[in-house]
Amino acid sequence: MHIKSYALTMLLLLGLAHPSFAADPNEHKHGDEIYHSFRLETDYGAGKTGPVASWDLDGWIGTDENKLWLKSEGENTDGQTEQAEFWALYSRNVAMFWDVQAGVRYDTQPESTGYAVLGVEGLAPYFFETEAHLFISDEGDVSARLREENDFLVTQKLILQPYAEINLFAQDVPKQDVGAGISTGEIGLQTRYEMARKFAPYIDVKYEQKFGETSSIAKRAGEDNNNFIAAIGLRLMF
């Protein structure tokens, strides 16, 4: 089945799994109730190359043990979309605070590319929220991504969230202007004020860096190999 068709099928299953389609909760065994949790962050700011707008959607629907996990993230720089990803994963709880995940990812930018995905998501020691995923593209290219973040409460409403992310490739991928090894990384700090649990404006500052051959490719093309972005945004929970 093509990656696009599979992703559409997963999205259809999400609609069918919505609580409004579920049977009477009293008929479920304990732990089989259908729940959902989604987070949407969208912000607007500026970097070296001009205005930057981004979005990040992350959430799931399902039971305590089995979930359909959906993700989407992207970035628009100076009016041009430079990154856009759409994920659909089956997530299985295998240990306290840890899920194993498998599914698909489809990028529309910078190149139209489909991926098979395998990874884990959970809570590491000291409350570090961890995402680690391996990707195999429809052309056989192998890459990986690791992301860590943590929440520190200044008050009950004011929260600091430092985060870090790295991307790695097993080989050069000329179509995406990346080289083998660690290709890109970022560190940042989001400061948000939770006016309500489901509504929180925030300020986000982050530093992005290209490494190794990916950095060399950018320099040869006359592009910056790093960027500093400051943005204001809004987080919604639903």
C-alpha cells in the first residue's frame, strides 16, 4: 500500500475511533475505555532569514494500552514552507510510562517523501519526556531523531520548558541536502503561562545548527549553517 493511502486510512480510523462512535462505556472492561489527548502549538517569530511561522500537533486516541498516535509539524520561513511532516503511528504501552510505536510518516517539504517509522516515546528518569524514532524512506534511506524536553514550574501557572533535538542520517541524501552523520540539531527554551490548563500563551527561543557534511553543503550553497529564532505562540490542549 502506498504511504499516502496508508496515512489516509489511519486518519479514517481516527474518526471511527472517536468517543462518539464508541459503545456504551459501561460495556467496556476496565482499561478499555477510549480516551484522547491532543496538543497544538503554533507560533510566529523571526530568524536570520526573515519571518518564521511554525506548528506542532501531537496527540493520541485510544485505550491505556493501544493508541493511534498522530503528529504533524512544520515551518514556514519568509512565506515559504520549508518543512512539513505528517505522522500516523500505532502505539503500544509496554512498560510504566513507555510506549513502542510503529507506523508511517509523510513529508511534503523539503521533498515529497514517505517513511516507515519505528520508535519509543516515554518518560525518562528525572521526568525527561523522550522521543526516539528510526525512519526508513521509500528510497531506502535510513535516519533517526532524538528529542528531549522537561517542564520546570516557576509557579503553578508559569512554566519553563527547555528542549533539545538532533537528527542523524546513515548516508548522504543529496535530494534533501544532508550528509551522513549528525545533520542538524536544536536547543531551545519555551516559557509559557497557563491561563488555563487548555490555554497557554508562550515565548519560544531556540538555536538551530547544521553539522558535518550537511553544514558544508549549506555553506557551498551560500546558506547559513545556523539560525536563532525568537517567537511568540499559543498552546492549546484538547
